[in-house]
Amino acid sequence: MMDTASLPLTEPTVAQRLPEGVVCPCERHGRLSATPDGAVCEACGRHFHCASEVWDLLIGERFDDEACECMWCNEEDTGRHLVANYLAPELRRRFPDRDPASLRVLSIGCGVGSDVEALNELGFAARGIDAGNRSAYWARRKRPHTYFLANAKNLPFADGYFDVVMMGCVLPHIGVGDDTYVTRPGAAAERQQAADEMLRVTASGGALVLSSPNRRCPIDFFHRLDRHSHRPRLHSPAEDFLLSVDDYARLLHLGRATTSVEVLPLRGYWGFYSSSRYLLGRILQIPVRWYFNEFMSWQWTKPLRATALNPWLILYFRKQG
């Protein structure tokens, strides 16, 4: 795990100076003033530091996710596949009159950061935040200054700064005991705080793209009890770890703060890189690929995407303009 507090600090470079749109993640979102070794909030007095071009703007707990190089490499491939085959085409379709360079995109819980890097390589203005061990991977990125150590419940960005805010399977892990499926007391309030922060930093008329397993589906292909096993996790649709479309709509104040929500098709979202490394995985993924890329992506099955028949939700919200 990368501990930015222990890394040597150098004189601020262009990349280390406070980027545009960055504010203190405190409740008052105070202005940050540069200091010889970092920055200080004019509202709350907190001090923050930058090491190896990455600003540590963390208020709140770290997420103790598993530090595994093989998992990080899989996430590297998955993030690039996601951008090339799903996110970038979707953003171009949704914003046909916008130059990608004018679209500010935030990835919350970006992990190793390959999605952010791929978006930037395609000309988008992307940034990423994470509070987990995967942030150690950012030193390998081409633009480490586009990543920030931060907590989703306390985002270090100005109101309405981003045109698009993305969050992939992050909300279910908020209010949960580290990398488990057991929620803590107060989890609902923590998740609402994160959702409100997402809304705060999204521009009027902007988009919020969220994805995660569907609580209503009793088969969870994405949180296996044993990461070396291909068996899915069976769970009760009443559990409070995962979320449904209705749960997300409530958190994002559909009808008030957001005007609409679409449950998007799954085609192209997953690259199935992890299961492709094993013969058994390649065999088992055949029906899953068909179900995701075909059945759950056909226009006539659109009404089924919010039901228990859909194991993975991709939701597109529009913020009130």
C-alpha cells in the first residue's frame, strides 16, 4: 500500500501545484492555498501534501482492499476494455456536440486508474480518486497528477465541476467492513453522503453513470466467496450490501436532483479477462457472455434490465439542469 505521508516531498512542480477545480474536501469545501510543502485549507485549517505528483486529499478512512498484483493486472485490462468498448462510445453518443477535451470526467473508485488513463489518451479531461491500496499503482501511470487520494464521502472538487461522474461498484462497499459483504451501523447514511457528494460535483444537466451487481438478482457473479473460484455468490435479494435500481434512484433523489434514469444494456461492458485465463473459466463464460452481451442488451428485453433477471446494473442519471 502506498503511504504518501512517508514519501519524500520535493519543491512543487507544475504538476504538483493545485489543479483547477480542487478544493478542500471538508464540509465547507474551503479554498486551498499553496504552502512550501503542500496546501492548507483557508476554511478548516487542514494541511494536505503532494508526493510523486499525487495529492493526498483524504478526509475519512482508507479502504483496505486486497493488495494483489494479479488482481491489479486484471483490473488494468478491464479498465481499458471498459473505456474503449463502452464508456467512450457512450459519452460520444450522449454528447455529440462536445469536443472530448471539454468534457470533464471523474471516476470515483478508479482503482489502478487504467480507465482514467485510457479516457485521457482518447482526449477526454479525466480524473480519478480512490482511497484503497490500488492507489499504489498510480506511480506507473503516465499522468499521475490526474489521480487523487480521496474518499467518496468527501470529494475534493468544486461544486458542479464535472460534466460526467462515474462510479463502478463503489456504493455497495461504502459502510461495509473493509472488503466484505457485511454493512456497519449507519451504512445508509454513509452511502447517502457519498451520493450527495456525487451530485454536488456534477454540473447542471450533467450525467452520473453508476454500475454494480443488482440486489434483486440472487446470483452475484462479481463478489465470489473465494477469488480463486468461479462459483458465483448466492445471496438474498433482501440483503443490504448490494443495491437495486430503486435504491440508486432514492439515493440520487430521482425527480428532484436528477430528472431521469436509464438502465443501460450490458453489451461490451465486460471483457471477461479474469475467467479467460483458465480453461474452465473460458468454458463457463460462454453462456454468461451470451446472456450479458445479447439477451440483456436486446431492445425487447429492456424492461427486464431493472428486474431480478439482470445480474449487473449500469445506470445513467441526468442531473437537474
